[in-house]
Amino acid sequence: MSASTPPRSPGQGFVPEIPRRSAADIPGAPPRRPNAPRGNEESKRLLVGKDISLSGEITACDSLVVEGTVQATLEHSQSLEVTETGLYKGKVTIEEAIIAGRFEGELSVRGTLTVKATGVLEGKVRFTKLEVELGGVIKGDISPLTEE
């Protein structure tokens, strides 16, 4: 062995200088947005898929889309959409609702309630504006929303 300096291993303070590439430098990468906060609607959207069941209380969701089954209480939200394959059971207080599937329980809509041709609502229903397509069904205690 020679009297030269022994080689350094990475664990002995050796830091290689590897140039970092940003996503803009990588061919085919999507353009990068500045580090702006994501929009509230995008970040607080919940999708319950077709073969998914969810139960409980939903508290931090601006937009809920139900393709599967939900049994829950939902308040302080902006929109609810129950698709043709969806079933919602529970209590909802919301700004806008579109029902194309089945809803059972209490529904209070401060804005527009839309019942699609395939939609069925059963229970206590309150609304400010109501749109029902031909074929849509509403059963139960139904009345316009009044300020109490």
C-alpha cells in the first residue's frame, strides 16, 4: 500500500454534486405550476366510487360525489351529487344538490335541488329552488325552505 490518502466513502462526509433537473427540463413532463395553494373546491372534493361503502360523519368536504353507498351526516358543504349508481342515506344540509340515484333521509338545500329522471328522493326534503326532470320521484315531507 502506498502512503497516499485512503479513498473516502460516502459515509465520511463525501457529498457528490449531482445537478438536479426540474420538471420543466424533463421532456414530456407536464408544465409546472408555481407553488400556489390548490383551489378549495379541488382539494376538498370527495368521490365515493361505485363499489365503495362509507358511513359516518363528513365534515370537511366542499363537494361530495356518490357513485357507491354513503350512510352519513353531511353539513357545511357546497354540493352533493348522487349519480345513477349512488345511494345516500342520512341527513344533509347543503347549498346545491343533484340527485340522479337514490337519496333516503333528510335533505335541506339552500340553493337549487335538481332531481334527474333517474333520481328518487325519500324522506324530509327542503329546498329554495326545485328542478325535477320527467321521471324523477320525490316521496315524503316536501316543502320550500323557509327562514326560521
